[in-house]
Amino acid sequence: MKLYFVTMNPFKEQEVTQYLQDAPVDLQVFKYPIQEILNLNLEVIARDKALKAYARLGRPCAVEHGGLSIEALQGLPGGLSKVVWDSVADKVCNFLDANESRAASAQTVIGYCDGKRVHLFKGETKGTISECSRGDYAFQWDPIFIPNGDTRTYAEMGFPEKARYSQAAKAWGEFAAYLRANQG
Amino acid sequence: MKLYFVTMNPFKEQEVTQYLQDAPVDLQVFKYPIQEILNLNLEVIARDKALKAYARLGRPCAVEHGGLSIEALQGLPGGLSKVVWDSVADKVCNFLDANESRAASAQTVIGYCDGKRVHLFKGETKGTISECSRGDYAFQWDPIFIPNGDTRTYAEMGFPEKARYSQAAKAWGEFAAYLRANQG
């Protein structure tokens, strides 16, 4: 089955190809800028993006939406991701007061529209916000997020190691399992 | 001429009625939840909201979108307004470091769709972010925004006085002038 992955992020192709290597699909990346809605909830956004992608393509397609929800900021930036991280980046680690929780949850939701309905697959990695920005590998919140079970930020790990904790890897793993169970 | 003002904010009706009292329109408030797009730019959002309101109503209608752009946060929260202020409120004044600019710009954009095109009317009030939250009148950023020319936050002034500085009053004033110039 041909599966279109709709994204504007050039770095995603290689990553997702790897996550879906055991899934029974022929992955095709389709570059198309989807107008996102204003919402904190990743599942609401992913569902909307999947419907818009299908409306454009008319073929089975998947979209991904990731976000970091910070407890002391009432879940912000959550699904607002790109506009917030492009603007304030690792400065966010200074937004938390000394006595506040530094707990955060990194989440990825995949929306897959098969033409009949949208299926959602979610991955979550819990962790904490570092006291200051650390590491060179700088994608959105990577320099300030420390996954539980480690002491380094995602940025200090770099990609291959980060993938062990990655919320995106979990979500794509769920999706791959669904595709294998529903093939043919 | 009957003009529909599309909003979900019950406090806006009285305020806007006052701003348009000399304009040649019969103002009707129409409650309809418009799905906002994710964008920092108030003009882009207001144009999109006006088109969606017109698509729903099919009659001349206006929408309002307000936002506070904070210089040291690269313009955030800007047009993201409601989701950000509902989540973190006056805590935003702690997001700025001691040595950073506290400059901010409060803006309101009105989008008016006459059925042929969307006209935009903008009001802006420059000011600064207070060191801490001050005042009781708590609408979004009112307790942390000090307009240039005063030492009090909007919240410390309360409505009648705040209207002297209000970016919304300026935008509706522009719109009223347009309506008077184009009546008949």
C-alpha cells in the first residue's frame, strides 16, 4: 500500500522511513503546508491536519504533530509548538520559578486518514525541563527537555540515542503495529 | 445598514455599541465560535475570521482580534491571545529577564467583510510590561500592561479610564470613520 506522509519538515523523511521499515507500506513524502488551527490539544490538531491532508490528496495519508506540555505553564506550549519554539526557543526554561514543578510531557500524535475515518496514534515521554539550555542538537525543545531515566537533555544525546526515549518513535511504532495488523 | 459583530465575548457588545454610537449602522451581535488559525499576525487572523464569519452569515459583518506583542519574546504571544492568557495569565511578567526590554505593543485588528472584500482597521497602543501583576480588573493582559503616558496597568485603571488608551477604541474609531465616509 502506498502511504503519503504529509510534512514540510525535510528532516522527517529519513526518520519516519526508519520507524516504518517493518510496516507493509510504500512511504511517499508529500510536501504541503497545512494551515494549522489554534489549539493546545495535539489530538485535535492532528485530526484536523489529517482531514486537510486527505482533502488535498484524496489518498491514504498520515500527518504528525508534536508538542511539549509544561506542567507549571498549564500545558503550554502544547500543540502551539512551531510558533512558540521559533520565537522563544530554549528561553522557555527561564519561564519557570525556582519553587515550581519542572515536569513536562513530550508528545507526538499521528493522524492517519484512510478515506473513511481518522485514526490517531500517540506517543508520550515524560520528563523535566532543565535549569538551562544544554547541548548542540537544537530542534525546538531538545536543549531543555530531559527524559525521565536520563540526566541529559535530548540535545546532549543527539539523534540515535534520543530515539530510545523519543515520543515520536513510540507513536510511529503504534502506527506500524496497526498497519501490520490491518494489512491486505 | 445592519452590521453584524461576530463574537463569543459577552462583554464586547456594550463596549462596541459605545465605540460605534456615531456610525451609521444598526449593530447586531451574533454569537458564533469561529475556529481561529494558528498565527502570530493579528491581521492574518482577523482577515481569516472575517471570511469565516461572512461564510456563515452571508451578510456584512465584523470581527475583532486583539493581542499583546512582547518585544523580548519576539512578539509572543501576539495573535495567540486566548489560549496563552487563559493558561498563564499574569505569570507572563516573570518571563522577562531583569536586563531585558519590557516594551510591548497592544494591538486590535477589526476585520470587516462587506461581501466583496475584507477591510482591516488597526489600533495600537505602545507600553511596557509591569514587574509584577497589579490591579483587579483582570482581562487577559490587563494586570501587566502599562500604556506609555501612564504609570498604572490597564487593570489598575478599570474600564472608563482604560478606554482613553485602548487599542480597541482606536481600531473601532477608524472603522466608524470608514463607515461614516462610505454610507449611503
